[in-house]
Amino acid sequence: MKRKITLRDIAGVLGVSTSTVSRALQDDYRISESVRKKVLMTADELNYFDGKYPESVLPKRIGAIGVIVPKLSYHLYAMAISGIEKMAEENNMHIIICQSNESYEREKSLIEELVKIGVSGLIVSLAGETKNFDHFLDLKEKNVPLVLFNRQCDEVVTDKVVIDNFKAAYDATEHLITMGCRNIAYLGGPESLQISNKRLFGYKQALEDASLSIGEKHIGHCNFTKEGNLSAARKLVYSPVPPDGILAFSDQVAIAVMVAAKERGLKIPEDLAIIGFNNEPVNELLEPSLTSIDQPAFRMGYEAAKLIFGKIHKSSKKITHIVLKSELVIRNSTNRNKLN
């Protein structure tokens, strides 16, 4: 049986008295902030709290919400942040915006830093690399409210705001079938990313319901870098029997598919119809314009912030999952009817 860590253990590591450690853990005014921080850090590292943090050792909350997104350059997140900020203003709070750059390690360290400075809550969309969710599970022990939006995970029980990704992908694939596509591919994100897999399931179900074959060679994955997206797109487009329709995880991925298709000399949508996700403003300016699933990004952010404030003000104790509607915006990258 593992021995329980004591005040004496902490004092021994730091070379201070047990009474100093005890006072630091009780936030005694006689203990300097620098000493208190060292005691708390050591106690945490030795697992003294065993996941049960008393209020006296938790950071004093500041009037701000931490927001972590994969990349600020994604249009969806720019709009979602606007929604979060509007709700924050209504609650006289500020937001601290961070980007994980799709990195698990950076996401984890950002959460640790935001908790240390005492944010009142966290609103997060998962990084593409995130496979382990312990850093989110730890937030519950530290009484830090959490809302996941857009990209979420089933392993963490918390408030969430998403779209029905299965249905969105199903409807998009069904549209490709309606346009005459019979050899349809899916180019998703990392294999571990749950939102990508939910879209994959929707894609597969639509093909199955239409009695069309599902070829594993027509299911690809990318890592969200420009080079990675293009490499994955080329693998599909340059296959011996290229697909005649592709559903892409995002508009950025869909644009990589368009580049690869044009390289190979394929005509869009005659030879290859393409659909993306997010409905970015640039889609209308592309040649041909890009069909995409529009997500209510501003409302997604607003609803996520609304949930976090419900937890902060303790007006809501239940776990809430909000599923917002998406819409397929049809443009020339799939509209074969215009060719007739």
C-alpha cells in the first residue's frame, strides 16, 4: 500500500519547517507568496493532495476566462471567439485567448498556466494531436469550470457545444451521390481526432444506405499542416482509380484537394466534386467556388460562454450538451447541374 505523503515530506524536500508548510497551505499572511508557491508546487508534485484540492490552495480567481483554440487563423475560431467575447462583455469579464497550434503538449501547458494565474473557467477546442485527456480531468479536482466546443472528446464529462457532425457528413456525402458521384473519398484529420471520426461514420453510413462500396484506400488522414494536407490530398487524387467525389474535413483540406486535382489535370466538378467544412469567406472567391458545410461559429462561441458563466455563477449544476444545426452551402465545386 502506497504511503501517504505528509507535511514533513514536503518540508524535507524544501528544507523548511513543517509549520511553514502548514501555514503556506492555509494561505497564512505570515508566509511570503514566493514560499507559498514553492510549497504548493512541491505538494502537487509529491501528490500530497491526492486529487482533492482544498479551496485554500487553489489560485485566487481573476475576472477572466481562458480560451484555447487549435489555430486563430481558422475562420471558425475567429468567429467563435467573437461570440465568447460578446457573452463575456455582458458578464463584465475578460477573455485570455491562446492557440495550441494543434499540439497536445502546448495545450496541456497552456491549461496549467491559465489555471495557475487563476482564470475563472476554460473554453477549449481540442488540438489535433490530443489523445490523452488527463489534463482536462484534473480541472474537475481543481474546481475549474470547463466547456469543450467544436472539437470535443467523449472521455471528459463536461458541458459541450457542437454540431451534429455525423449528420453533416451524411448530408454532404448524400449530396455528392445526388450529383452522380459513385467513387467517393473522405479526407479527414488525425485518426485519433473524434470529430473527424464522427464525420467519417456519417460518410460511411451515407454510402452504405446508397448501396455504394466503401474502399479503405479512399479514406485518408492529414495533420492540418499545409504540406501534410497537400500530401494526403495527392495520395487520393493520384491513386490508380481516383475518386469522383471527396468530402474533406475542413475548407483548408478541401483547398489542398483542389490544388492536387488541378495538378493532375482533373476538372472540378466534372471529374471530381469537392466539399469542405466551415464555409470560410474565401470559398466564394475560389475557382470554382467551394461547396461547404456552414457551422454557426459565432453562436457556438456564445453558447459555450453562456454555459461557462452558468457554472461560474453556480446557476447551473447539470451537464449540458448543445447540438447546433449546420447547413450545406452548395457552390460550383459540386454543382454538376450547371454543366447540363
